[in-house]
Amino acid sequence: MAVHTSQSVAKAAGEDLARGRSRGSGNPPGGFRRGVSTHWYAWTMVAPVVAVIGVIIGYPLVRGVYLSLTDANERNVARNIGVNHLPATYRFVGLDNYADALTGGQFLSTLGWTLVWTVSCVSVTFALGLALANILNRRIAGRSFYRLLLILPWAVPGFVSVFAWRFLYNEDRGLLNKILAGGGIDAVPWLNDPTWAKFSVIAVNIWLGVPFMMVALLGGLQSIPGEMYEAAEMDGASPWQRFCHITMPGLRSVSTTVILLSTIWTFNMFPVIFLLTRGGPGEATQILVTQAYKFSFEISPRDFAQSSTWGVLILVLLMAFAAVYRRVLRNQGDTW
């Protein structure tokens, strides 16, 4: 009797399990559908932003990639002359533009200077921002005034700052050369000599980038508990040891973010180069983004295909850098 009862119970349990499986094996809502049904209000608020981004960024990106695979220029694109409409006559050329860019000397030389420009600006900006953040994190007289003064370059519109520096760099009437002349030093061709022009554009970009770096790192410093410094000081740690073992590890998450952002911004820093030197003298200060602009808007006939090719290559380079950067951070145990 007991055996029969246990068999009945087992059979009933098996039937319940089977029914549960049949119910579960129907058409349950997937993760996406479940997320939409649960958080429909969030998707409703995000949808307009996604649509705008798709129109503003998505379409130009797809259009640029397509043009980079053609020989489109000012003479063979569709255009209107008076009441007459001329259809496009450019051809699909595949990866020829990319092959020409990567095997030609112009792209590689411009890329070399762009890398020097980016590494120099980011490294010096980070070092100065970290030094100033450490100074302003201490209790010193007039700290609020110094913070306001150092943030000022960030508050001024970029083009205004660049034009002010261009006036300072003027070889004949610039303030810098007048100061040098007062000390008996000959005028320096700040923007007319290739070497001096490179130093000049780097200095201006550093001056513009230090406030952001300083504010971000100062926020990171203020998030480090003061008890850690007090405990380390009581244990006999020197200021340098406290900096290496407390400050830098505490700033790691902030530093990785600001370095990535600063690298991307500097790599594509169009206003400083264009407004200060327009890539000159010659092509000495031309970076990838200003050269792409030159192809599309300055040379004749305007080469839209070549400009698009350089734009796509810039995007690929930055995506590759971000991927490698993230992998390095992951290998070091950081999450990003």
C-alpha cells in the first residue's frame, strides 16, 4: 500500500513538472520584450534622443563610409546650376581610396605629427592638472580665488582664446615678442617657423585643457578619505610614498576616464590648429582632422571621397585605441 502511494505521488509530481515545462516552453516574453513592457516609460523618453542621434550622427556616418568607397569630388557629384540639375557621375572604386591613403606619404606623415601632438598635449596637461589639483586640495589662503582663476580658460569660448593667443604670437606686434625685445632677445617667429609653430599650438592646447584636467582630478582627490593619509603619516610614510601609494591608486578610476576623453578630444582638436595656423606653415601643423577638412572645403576640386576616407580612418583609429585602452585596464583589474 505504501509502495502504491509513493508511486502515485511520484506520478502526480511528474505530471505537475510536465505541465510546468509545457507552460514554460510556450512563448515567454524575451529579455527585450520584458524590458520594454517593464520600463516602457524609460524607452519612451529615450526614443526621441535615439532618433535624433540616428539622424544627426548615423546618416552622415553611413554617407561618409559610402563616399569613401567612391571617387566623388566637386565635379562629379549631383548639383544644381541655375534651373538645371546635373546628376551624379562618380563611380564605386571599392577600397582604392584606403589603399592610396595608407600607402601614401601624406597620411602617414600627418598621422605621425598627430600622434606627437596628442601624446604631448595629454601628458603635459595631465601632469600640470595633477600638480595644480594637489596644490588646490590643501588649505591655502585664497584657494577659491585660485580655483576660479585657473578655471577661467575653460570658461572662455575656445575661438576667443585661440584668437587672443594668435595676437600674442604675432611676430611684429605680439606681446610675447615685445617682452623678449625688452630683454634684448630677437623676435621669435612663433607661427611662421615649422618647429616654433608646433610648440605654439601645443602650448595653446595645454592652456585650454589644464582646467578640465585639474577640476576632474581635484574631485578625485577630495573623494579619497583623509584618514588614509593620517594613518600613513603616523606609520612614517614620506610625502612621496603617500602620493605613490594613496593618491595615485585613489585617482586611478578618474585618471583613466579623463585620459581617454582628453586623448579623443585632442586627436580631433580642430579649432586650435585651424584658427591658429590653418595647418601651416606649409603642412607643418596639419593634423588628420584638419587635413580631412582641407580635402573637402579648401582644395579645388574639393575631394569628398578622400575627405571621407580620412574621416573613416580617424574613427577606426580612435575605436582601436579605446578598445586597446579598455583591454589594458581590464588586465590591470580595473573596470571600465
